[in-house]
Amino acid sequence: AQSVTQLGSHVSVSEGALVLLRCNYSSSVPPYLFWYVQYPNQGLQLLLKYTSAATLVKGINGFEAEFKKSETSFHLTKPSAHMSDAAEYFCAVSGVQEGAQKLVFGQGTRLTINP
Amino acid sequence: KAGVTQTPRYLIKTRGQQVTLSCSPISGHRSVSWYQQTPGQGLQFLFEYFSETQRNKGNFPGRFSGRQFSNSRSEMNVSTLELGDSALYLCASSSDAKRADTQYFGPGTRLTVL
């Protein structure tokens, strides 16, 4: 079965500091991994995804993530936080069934940016 | 292209009633998925439709159902509402149904059950 664990339900960083949001996954098949962001009263917006083409994936808004198979991790980073990055972030893994869409999400990490 | 749209954005119902939520996918997308988001359970997969056929279903009771029309628009229905059904219901569409395909999410419908 697929599962995702996000370490830290709340992360707080200062503006300009490094952002690191942790995600570990479990998958019975080669995984496809996604990071989404959710701003208040909005749906989910894709930040980036891993589909086995490259282990370091660059996304929108300066975010990137590195797929590490040996650690079953897909942590999200951004070198310098902006106030506009304050939101909730979700890591997700695709379901096992090819030809049927399904995402399994982690519990989310709420990111707070301190001025 | 217009994004995924969901109507209505907000709903208030009472226990025992039923509700129907609507989702219009991005033009050309054939797969529509539904998710429930609650503070306690997080984001949980409800079901997925492709070309009017349900191809995947999550662990929800039979009170939760859905359908997809020939134009790919989808509806989900919840009958005999319970207080615990209060949630944000998100719809997502993708062009195809490969595991690597990106799902694009709508803004959600916030359902409150009193």
C-alpha cells in the first residue's frame, strides 16, 4: 500500500532563511511523487513532481525537491523564504494502479514565515 | 485554458439531507477525481471517473456516490448527511489516467452539515 509521512505538522522559518519540508514515502511500485501547496480558501496547486526522469526536480516559486530512493524521501526545499510562501504544503504519491488516477497524501505541513 | 471549476463554493445542509456537488474539468481532460479534506483525516481519495466509468474508489461508505457525463463534467452525491461529512470537497482533473499524470485541483466546495 502507498503511504506518505510528512515530518512536522508546523514549520516556522524567518524570511530569507532556508525552507526544508520533509516527506517520506512508502510504495510497492516505483513511485511518482508530488508536492502541492494550498493557500487559505483555495484548492491545491502543483509545485513540482517526480516521474523518474531526474532525481532533482525544480518547481515553481523557487522550490525544488530531491528524490532519494535509499532514504525513501522526497524533501522540499527553497533557499530563501518569502512571506508569500506561507501556506500548507502536501506531499503525495500516486496509487499503484496504472490507468486509474489516485493520490495518497501526507497530513500536510503548515509553513509560517516570520518577518 | 480555464481551470477546474466547482459549484457551489459553499453549502450548508442539515443532518439527513442529501447534497450534490458539481465539477467541470479543464477542457480536454477526461479523468476526474474527488477528494475529501478534513482537519482530522486530511486529504482522502473518494473516487475517480474516466470516460463516464468509475475506475477507482476509496474507502467511503455507499452514501458517497458520483457520476461523470459525456462532456467529462462530474457530480458527486452524498445522501443521508452526517455531521462528520462536513469537509472541503476537492475535485481534480487530468488529461489521462497514467500514474505520472498531474492532477489539477479546483477551489473546492465547503460543505457544512448542521
